[in-house]
Amino acid sequence: MRLHRLRITAFGPFGTTQDIDFDELSAAGLFLLHGPTGAGKTSVLDAVCYALYGSVPGPRQGSGQGATLRSDHARPDARTEVRLELTVAGRRLEITRQPPWERPKKRGTGTTTDKAQSWLREHVPAAAAAGAGTWKDLSRSHQEIGEEVTQLLGMSKEQFCQVVLLPQGDFARFLRADAEARGKLLGRLFDTRRFAAVEQRLAERRRAAEAQVREADAALLADAHRMQQAAGAGPGEAGAELPLPDAEPGDPGLAEAVLAWAAVARSGARERHTVARSALAHAESARAAAAAELDDVRELARLQRRFADAQERAARLEERAADHRHVLARMEQARKAEAVAPALALRADTDTDHRRATAAEAHARGRLPAAYADEGAAGLAGAARKASEELGGLASARRAEHRLDELSAQRADLDRQERGDEELLQEAEGWLADWDGTRTRLQQDIEAAQEAATRTEHLAGQLKADQERLDAARRRDRLTEQAATAGERALAAREHAAGAHEHWLGLKERRLAGIAAELAAHLVDGTPCAVCGATGHPAPARRAEGHVDRATEEAALAAHRRAEETARAAAREHADVRAELAAATAAASDTPAAELAASVAELRQAYDTAWDRAAGQHAAREAFARAEREHDRRVTAQQEAARRVDSRAALRDALERERTGLAQDLAHARGGCASVAERAAQLEREAALLTEAADAARAADDTAQRLKDADARLADAAFRAGFDTPAAAAAALLDDARYRELQHRVDAWQQEEAAVRALLAEPDAAAAARCPAAPLAAAEAAAAAADRRARAAASGCDAADRRRADLDRLSARSAAAARRLAPLRAEYDRVTRLATLAAGTSADNERKMRLESYVLAARLEQVAAAATARLLRMSSGRYTLVHSADRTGRGRSGLGLHVVDAWTGRERDTATLSGGETFFASLALALGLADVVTDEAGGVRLDTLFIDEGFGTLDDQSLDEVLDVLDSLRERDRSVGIVSHVADLRRRVHAQLEVVKGREGSVVRQRGAG
């Protein structure tokens, strides 16, 4: 990395723009940056750091993006800016950064804040004939610029500040610091976080493996507790006293101890199972013998109860013998009365018929007039025939009465017709009197509708033209807004396409910059390189962080092309909208749409009014035609009504003469009734009542004779059956239900008698009755006790079998768990060894060094070796820096740093060096660290270095030796800037950059080597 130019504006103490030409200062290889205290020497270095990384070292950055870096001496309208031109990795770049700026508002009062901005440009050399070349924009993104700078330099801001801006005070403190402080500084410089992450990862894996092992051990112990419960389920058994292994989850050998304990428990369970099976067999035999004895006793008790029951049933039969004989006698009387039953039934039926006929006769006679009360059946029949004959003579009178009603209806109809014709004539005369005025009015309506139709056609044409102009005006207004919106979209699409194009070009440049690493990824030893053809590849390029691959570049190119297509489509859309707007403007002119809308509304209202009037033309013609038809109809009706009036008078006279004759004939036929129909109804009722009474009298006489015959037949039947009277025979009869009940009682008594005789005759029951009472309770108690003992033995056997099966199952599960635990235990042991070794707590780690400390010790050894090469020259071969791996107190081991004094041959701590010697050592250490960090960062060449302070502690000879060492850096084409206010250095170093402070801010003055 080589610095070329630096421009500072309104930054730190510099109120105006200051330009620094590092190419001129670096021409001599060594230049001095000096000035009074507080002038701003460090601010120059801060500006370099801010340009590269967007921030300054230490607390000077403040908060945010550097708003506090603005100079208090700057004009209000001056923007803070730092621009740095440098060459790194063969590329000449220009970085410009502007922190946030609170500036005065362009309009009104007050201030507004502009955001921070950054630019990155690259110088593109031109051909020999084309001039000095051009600058190409790469990015304006803070993040992208920061990533690009970090990738090119290969170091972070902290590493840059330690390597390029060598702070001697920090390295003096480094020499005197303890191992812990040195470890923190070296960790920041060499970024050993990955090794600390390895330690943490190993510790996490150890904890995870330990958790898995503990979980598996806990499961084994849980199974062991289950086996203990299963083995010791019975109180007093051996399994209950078998103790579990005395171990905790995670202890070595726990699985083997659990498996051994399980084997012992299984053996005891099998022995208890065998004993339980023997006890069960003995209990089963005793239960079978007790059951057989109980069956014999139960059979004896059954026979004894059977014989005793038979004796009790025989006694009860003897008690019911008298009742049984009475039932037999009653059934015998009922069988005799069955012969009299038909005569009894006939007499009952006949008596019922006679009673019914007598009641009917009395009812019929009660409805007749008193004149017929003593008449017999023959007299009543004769009176009925006489009434029927008189009823037949009323047929002609009915016809005459019907004709009289028809004549009355016809006369009423004639009166109704006469009233209707009179109303019709009056209405016709009134309507015809107004006919002339009605006809004139209807003709005027037709003419008005014709005029309105003509005006409607004229207004329709005018309305169409104005409506088209209104539609065009509305399209014009709408398209004006659409054109503005389409223009904004087209502009945004063009800006987006430009941004996508710049993004693609930036990615393409970044890919081309790292194309060597991309090609190196495909190199294989022995295969020719596609670029140079060599088959050996000793140092292939490595991909830097943030390398752009082919897929990323192609995706950016596709996005750029899509953005361009979107921009073209937006432009076409904008052009189409503008063309439509021009057409609409030509059609509508400049007349406002509101004015055209008012005109159209006025025309439409006039058109609607005319159209409504014109629409009534057809209705007016129809009304005129209907009126003429109505006129003709009313004239015709008037003439016909007049003719009907003349013919109706003759018809009324003929109907009156016929009505008078019929009325005289009907007065004789009706008698005392109001009508012939009423007289006929009276005769019909009288004939019906007389006929009914005659029939009822004859039926009563007939049923009386039949009742007398039935009484004689019943008396004869009762005498022959052996009964004294018919009433005695009727009392002896039984109905079917009662007879079946008595028969059932007889049959049951006979069956019970037979069963009792059979039971008393059984020899087994009789023999059992002679024996003593059966001891049933004792036999049942003995059988129950034997059954309980057998069930208890079976339960014990089942429990022993279940314990044995449970132990076998749990033992198998524990064995499988132990097999699964074995690789976990091995992994846990291996990870634990690695974790403790990396953490420095293992016995195998003799120096008790952590992995990160070990790596830092190796880096410190490299730094000490590189620093010794320069310290020997600065100290005239007296001092050498060596790395010490000794452990100091409770701190880290491996980060000790000692100095070897060649004059005394002794090794001592760097904290014992004097002020000048400390400067020698810290400067050598800083230069050595710069070399090591540079190599660690990928070999990026650092052509510009700054050394800050410490020269005031040197005498003249030592200062010469230090300057010789610094001047020797030019052999590696480096330029070194010394930051100091030592007056003697101004005489010795000719290229100088002086910072002068004043009331208006600091300024820089530059003097070259000449």
C-alpha cells in the first residue's frame, strides 16, 4: 500500500482545504511530520484512517458516522470531506468520504442534516497515445467500500493502526505489560478468535457429550430402580435386600455395575419362581380333594331335603281333600244344567224382542193425533192409505204454483230491463252532447306531439356533438394526470436501470480483480495452467473475502437487463399516454370540462322534455280512434234501446192476464196452508206416522205369542234334567272361564298327589332320610379354605413369573442401553481429553497453555525474531528480544518477552529497560510486528509507514542508529513518516510536513527533499 495524495476539508483542526502530496514526501524515503502540540499532527493520520475505514481510532470517533469530526473553524457552508488517493494491490484508487453534516437550510431559517456519503473510484490507465487515463466510479455504498478496502488491505482498522500508524507508546506499554495484556493486544492484531472459538466449541461438545452420557446413565439407573422394585415386590424376599450399585450418572463403570447387579437379581427371581410353582401344584391337589368331599355332602343334603319336602306336600294335600270333593260335585251340577241351556237362551231372546216391540209401539202411538189413540193395527193402516191418496191429487197444483213464480220473475225482469234502458238513453244523450269539443281537443294533442318529434331530432344531433366534446375533455384531464404519473415512472425506471448498470459494472470489476483466485480454484498439480501453461503451481492465488463469482455477476447482469427492459416499457407507456392526450386535446379544444358538462346537461334536459312530448303522439292517435269508436257505439245503443221500449208493453199485458187465472185455482188447492208444498209436506208426514204405528202394533202382537211358547218349552226341559224349577237350572250353569278354573284346580290336585307318591317311593331319598343330617357348612368351609390357598399359590406363582419376566425385559433393555452408551462414552472421553487439553487444564498439557495462548505464543515468537533483526542494529549488537514460555504467577504461560544483553550475557525482563532502550525495543517490536501482520494478511506490501513519538528519549548516537535503521527501509521501497516535535529531527530529515496552528484553524506546509 502506497499513499499518493490526501485532501482534507473542514476536518478536525483544519478549517479550510489542505492538500498533502505523499509522493513528493516519499521521494526521500524518510519524511518528518512535525508541529506544536495540538496543531493536528495526529489528525492527519486520523484522516488517512477515516478515508480507508470510515472511522478514526480511539474515542475521537465519537458516536454515529463521525459527525463530531467536523472542524469548529470551518465556514457554515463548507462540507467536511476527506479524499485519499492510494495504490494497493496494484490498483490506484481514490476514496472520498463525507461524514453527516448539519448545514443551513436553503429556504427559511434553521439547519438540516445531510446524510454521510462515500465514493470509491479507480484510475484506469489509457493507451500510450490516449493521455493520462480516466477515473471510473466503483461504488457509493459505505458497506461495499469498507468491504473492498478491508479485502484489498487484508487487515482490519485495529491491525492497520498498529501496523501502518506505529504508536510507540502502545508498544512501550506492550513491553512492560503482563501476559494477559499482551494476549489481548496480540489477539486483536492476529484475530485468534477462531482458536478461542475452537476452545469454546470443544467445551460445548464436552458438555453436550457429558449431558448425553449422564442422560443415558440416568436411564440405566432408572431401569435399575425398576428392576429393584420388581425383584423386591414381596416383603421379606431376597430381592428386596439387594442394594443398587453406589454410583452417580456420569461415573465410569456404572453400566457394567448395573448389568452385574441385574444378573444377580434375575437369578434370584428364577429361584423364587421355581418354589412358587411347587407350592401351586400342592395347593391344586388339596383343592381338588376338598371339592370332591363337598360334592358328596351336597348330594346327601339334597336327598334329605327332597324327602322332607315330599312329606310336607303330602300333608298339605290331605288338608285340601274336602275342598277337592266340593269342586267335583259343583262340576257335576254344571254338566247337568248344560241340557237346559238352549231353552234358557231361547226364552231370554224372545223376552228381549217382546220388550223392544212394545216400546216401539208406545213410541209410535205417542206421535199420532189423539183421534187415533184407540185404533188397532187395521184402523191405522186404513187412515194411512187415505192420506196417501189425497197427496197424489196435489201434483197439478204444484205445477200451477211453479208457473205463477215464473210469471212473477218475468215481470220483475221486464221492470229491470226498462230501468236499464232508461239509464242508457240518458247517458248516451249526455255523452253525445260533448262530442264536438272532445274531438277538437284530441286533434290538437296529435298536432302538438308531431311538433315535439321534429324538435327531438334536432336536439339529438346537437346533444351528440356536445357529449363527444365532453368525453374528450374528460379524457384530456385524466390523461394529463396519467402522463405525469407515467413520466415519473419512466424517470424512476431509468434511474433504477442506471443503478443496476453501475452495480453490475462494480461486480464485474471486482470479479476481474479476483479472477486469478477463481482460476486458481481449478488448478491441479501436474495439469497445465490455462493462463501460463505451467504444470507447477507453488503459490496459487486465494479468494479474498467478498469474492464475486460468475453466478453473482450473471445475476447482476440479468437484473440490469430486466431494469433496462422495464425502463423501455415505461418510456413506451409514457409515449402512448402523451399521444392519447394530444388526440383528446384536439377533440375537446381548451374548453373546461365543467363548462361542457353544464351545456350538455342543459341540452339533455330540453331533449328529455321534447322526447316526452313526442312519445305521446301514438297515444294521442289511439285516444282519437277510441273516441270515434265510442261515438258510434253509443249512437247504435241509443237506437236499440228505443226499439226495446216499444215491444216491452205488449208482453207485460199478456203476463198479467195469465197470472190472475192461476191465482184463483191455487187458493182452493192449498186449503189452510201457505203453499201447495207446505200442504203436501203435511200429508206426507201424516201418512208416514200412521204407517209406522200400524207396523209397530202388528210386531208387538207377534212377540207376545212367541214369549208364551218359549216359557212352556223351558219348563219341560228343566223337569227332564232333574231340576225343580227353571231358576234352579239357570243357577247351576257355569260360564267357560269358571268351568276352566275348576277343571284346572282338579288337575293340579291330581298331579301333585301323583308326584308326592313318586317321591316318597324313591329308595335313595328314603335311605338318605334315615342318615344323620349332612355337615354342609363344615364341608363348604374346608373347600373355601383350600380354594383360597390355591388362589394365593397361583397369585404368588404369577407374581414370581411377572417379576422374572420384568427382570428379563428390563435387563435386556439395560443391556441394549449399555451397548448404545458405549460409543457415547468413548466420544465423551475423547472430547473431554481434547477440551481439557485446549483449555490448559489437562495433565497432558505440561505448560497449562490454552490453545489461543499457544497460537499467540507462536506469533509472539515470530514477532520477537523479526524485531531482533532491527534491535541489533539500533543497539549496536547489544540487545536481542527472545520469547519466553514460562508461566508468571497465575497469568498465562507462553506470552513472556525477555531481552538478552550481549554485554552481560544475561536474560532479563523487558520491563527493566531504560527509556531509550525501551524506545529501541518498542520501535523494533513495532516494525517486526508490521512485517508479521503483513505476511499474515496475505503479503500485502506496506510502502508507507508512520512512526509516532518516542525519539526525544534518544541521544545523538542512538538517534543516528535509529534513523539508519529507518532509512534502510527504503531498500524495500518503503517511505517512513516520523511524527515528532523533536527539534533535532528537523535538521536531520529534510522532507517535512509541518502542521501550523492558528486562530482560524491549522494549515499544513510541505517541503520536499530538495
